[in-house]
Amino acid sequence: MRGAAPDLPSTLPAYGQRPWRKDSEGEDTARPAAVGWDLMTISLVGLLILLLIAGLCGAVGRAIAGGTNGGCLVSIALGFIGALIGSWLAHRLRLPELFAITVGREHFPVLWSIIGAALFVALVHLLSGGRR
């Protein structure tokens, strides 16, 4: 059995508030307080599966938007960037998560990753002047 859990506050800070500890005079310190967030833990197999899924999503997004130079690592990076952009966009537009794969406790939004990767590649092409 591992050591006892640290003392956690009963409530989390409101959105936009800093979860810093207060010193004896009520001033913010530079040390963050324990706010009860669970650390992300994933197995090696789970990580490899997420990398494979991100690579496939990035490759499909690249193909939709006209492709870019690069190989497997570029596709994996595009898959993760696309997941961030696509999930953010879906959240802002209040759209549901249509197709997600769960690996361990982590959810990977496949559809939004593809859409986000395609949008990101299209934006990069637009800003760089397209193919040369």
C-alpha cells in the first residue's frame, strides 16, 4: 500500500481562479495547492495504441486537406493537434463527440481529430502559400 493521499481541498477553485496556496498572511505563494486532479497514467501498450490511432487520423486529415510533406511522425503530430483543434471546435459549437475510442481511461475523439487535422493542414497551406 502506498502512502496516504495528500490533504485535498473539499472544493476545486472556480474557473479562472488560480489554485495556489496562501501563506500565513493570506498572500499567494508560488507553490500550487493540491486541487484533486487525477494524474494521467497510461500503459506502454495504451500509449502505442493512441499513437497508432493519432497517426491514422493525421494521415486521413492530411489526405483530405491536400497532404503535406512528412512521414509517420508528422501524421502522429497532426492527429494529436487535430484532436485538440477538433475537440475545441466541437465544444465551442456545442456539438457531440460522435466517434471516440477509449484506451484505458483516455478518450480519443477520432472524428474530431480528422476534422481538426484537415483544418490545421488547410490553414498551414493557406498561410504558407500552398505547394511550391
